[in-house]
Amino acid sequence: MSFVPPIFTGQRVRNISLKWLLIGSVIGAMALFWAISIAIILAVTWKESAKTYDHNLKESAHLLFHMAAQQQDLSSTGRMDGLEDYEMETDRQYYQIIQNGAVIFHSRKGSSVPFVTQTHKKRGFYDVERNGSRWRVFSLRSRELDLEVQVAQSIKQRQALLWEMVEHLGGQALLVLLVLSLIIAAIIYVVLKPLLSIAEQVTDRHPNHLDVLPNPYQTKELHAIVAAINTLLGSLKQALQSERQFTANAAHELRTHLARLDMKVQLLQRKQPDLAHCFADIRSEIGSYTHMVSNLLLLARLDPSNGHIEAHIHFQHLDLLALLQDTVQQLQAALNAKHMHIAWDVQPVTLWSSAELWHLLLYNILDNAIKYCPEASRIDIALHQDTDGICLSIADNGHGVDEAALAQLSQRFYRALGTQVSGSGLGLSIVNEICQALNIAVHIQSGREHAGMKFIFSMATPQS
């Protein structure tokens, strides 16, 4: 397992789903088209229905005028033959027969006051308002007969037909819109599902697993995307392998030459005893470089890309507490030199693992704590095992590091600024590789106000 330092961020990234964006865009465009279509249909319907209603008003007025003109002196007789059966209830038309300026006949629900009091045309349409309602009126008159017929229809009545059509047509159109929306959503989901599958496969890739993605897709776009990703993965894999191979080869060659150089310095030291202290400093530097090269070789050996590393690890029943105590004993001289002490909170733990790798892990963590802590510091070691597994924590009360450095501690050759302590910067990289090899989860914490470092190692109880 890799290091998982805490991450602090000031902004929350908002993820926008391409699937829902497409669904919303298509359905929104379709709904807009639906609304515009309904508006156009209603506008055309209103215009055509108005023409039809006007034609009916005109025909009714001509019929009534013809009936009235055939009878003489309507005002004196007080009746009009055939008019009692002409009520025009179907279209809610109301008529008035006007003679000598007075309404002498009107429909049963009509008014005794003319709809239009001053008509200036022999025939034509008028839009009037009466009792808060708007009316459409057709007037037909004859000056010779002093006869006028007015037929009116309420605009509200005309609109009733339009709203009835809106309810009928709009309800059906809305149902069609909902069905089409579901169909479009299903189609977009099916079309984009391969993209989600590709994203999941890419997410599973990491430096130790850069295998190419399967490419069974028939569409040109998806095939091109997967092909481009596979090309990138291949390039990354080749670059990483070249880097790791170079590191291993270079480290091996350097260690050989450093060993030869150390032997020559030893010979010179024997031949020139008066310069022994100078040669001792040189050998110390050579020893540091040799240690760094050995660490590079170890990292190359632990790299999962080099094959099944489990075959190169010797597993055994391991007394972790005894190994921890032995490691502290090896570093006791360094602890005494800085007047540091260990605070123990441990219990015996036995597991099936590699003693060699565990020793390297513990040695690097404790050695770092001793190097980077001031004098008279304390190192707290806690080791416990329960039903959930094994937990080991190693904490110091040194200076710690800031959040930016915390995220980079496991990088090779990285060293925090201002420590004024010599080192190769590979110790925590080795710890990281060992944790991956042994399936150990590790979490690094830096104390409040950068006071101290704490390493927490945890794993499920291994089975032999």
C-alpha cells in the first residue's frame, strides 16, 4: 500500500455528468421545440377558427335579414314568422332585429339594447365591449327598409374552443414528450455506458499495472479513444521499465566501483598512516554512497514491475516485538548520543512475514526519527493486535513537516528543506516499497503546528 497523507483543499471540485448534460440538453431542446410547435398550432387554429366564426356570423345575419325583409311592418305586428325557431344555440350567437332605431326582436338570451348603437357601414364586423365582456358583432342594414340585423358572439366563447383544444392536444403532446424523454435517456445511457467502463479501467491502472485496455468497441470514436489510451499506457510502461532498469544497472555498477575505490583507500591509509584521518573521511563518504546505492538496488528488487517479488521474499513466523526491540538495540548508540529515549506501549505479536523487510522498515523509520529530532526527544512506540488486525505506530516529538512536504515524503531523493541532516532521501521510499510488497497500509501524520511525525502501520492478521 502506498502512503496516504491527508489532503487539504480550499475548493470543492464540481463534477458535471456528461450523461445528464446530454439528456438535459436533448430533452430541453425537444421541450422548447414542443412549446414552439404548440404555440404555432394554437396561433393558426385561433386565426382559422376566427375566420370560421366570422363566416358563420355573416351567414346568420344574411339569413335573418332575408327573413325579416320578407315581412312588412314588423313593429306593428309584433311577430316574425319562423324566427321563434331560430335561436342559434349551437355557436352561442345572439341576434337583434332593429327597426326605427329600436330592437324589435332578439334571441331569448339577447339584449334589448343594440350591440352596436352607431353603425356607419351597410355591412361589416365590429369589436365591442359590453358588461366587461368582449364581443364580435356583424351588422347588416338597409336604409330603404330602415332595417338592421346584428349577430354577436362572445370572444370568450371563441376562446373556450381554443382552450379545449389546448387541453386535448397539449395533454397528448406532453405524454409523447415524456415517452420520448425516457427513450432518449435510455439511448444516451446505453451509448455512454462504454465510456464509464473505459474510465473504470483507466482508474485501475497504476505504475505497477499499465496493461493495455481491451478494445472490443465497434464505433470509431470509442475505438480511437481506447487506442490512444493504450498508446499512452505503452509509452508510460516502456519509460518506467527503462528508468527502473537503468537504476538497477547503474546502482550495480556504482557499488562495484565504490567497493574497489574503498579497497584502494584502505591501501593508501596503510601506506600513509600520518594521513589516516583524511582517508577515514574519504572512506566515510564512500560508505554513504555505497549505502545509497544499496538502497537503490533494494528499491529495484522490490519493484513489482520486475516480476513476482513474492518469489524473492523469504516468509517465516516472525516475532514482531522481538524484532522491534532488536532494531532499537542496534540504534541504541545513536539514541544515547542525542539523549533520546523510547516510550513503549506494546504487546507480543506474531505474524507470517519477512523478517528482512520488516527490519529494513523499522530501521529506516527509527533512524529517521533519531536523525531529525532534537536532543532529549522521545519516541513513542505502540504495537497491538486485535480481531481487526495488527497496528504499529511510531511517533516522535520533533519538528515535523508542513503539508506540502508531507505529500512528497515517499518520493525518491526527496528531503525536506531546513533539516540540516545528511542523507540520501531514499529511506521512506524503501518503506513505501516494503509496505506495497507486504500489503501493509501506512498513514503519515504531522502533529499540530508541525510538532512531530507519526507513522501508523496496519494490516489484517496474516495467515500462514
